[in-house]
Amino acid sequence: MKEKLATILKWFSKIWSFLVVLSIFVGAVGIIIFDGWSKFTEIFSPFNLLNYLLILVLLLPAIGAYYLSERFLKSKD
């Protein structure tokens, strides 16, 4: 049972991560198209810590599911 749940959680983390990366990519392309390069560089600036914090918050469910699946696989042994 734990092995099946671990597999489901691992797939969830992969799909969630893909959707987050896809939404960031689509948002970046949309910003470039509609607002221009200067707005893109303003939002994705390395000094814009809020942007990176929000990306981390979006990725937290995937990270948590991945670590939980690894924990289930280790506890199976």
C-alpha cells in the first residue's frame, strides 16, 4: 500500500512541478509580448526576492510530496 501511495505522490510532484514551470514560462512569454522586455527584466530581476519566494511557495506541494514519497519508500524496507 505504501509503495502505491509513494508512486502516486511521486507522479503528483512531477506533474505539479511541470505545471509550475509551464505557468512561469507562459507568464514570462506573455509579459514579453504584452509589456515588453523592460517589464520582463524588472519582474525576473535577481533582486526581486518576492518573485522567487512566490515560486518557492508554488513548488512547496511538489517538494513535500516528493519527500513524503521517499519517506514511504524508506519505511517500506
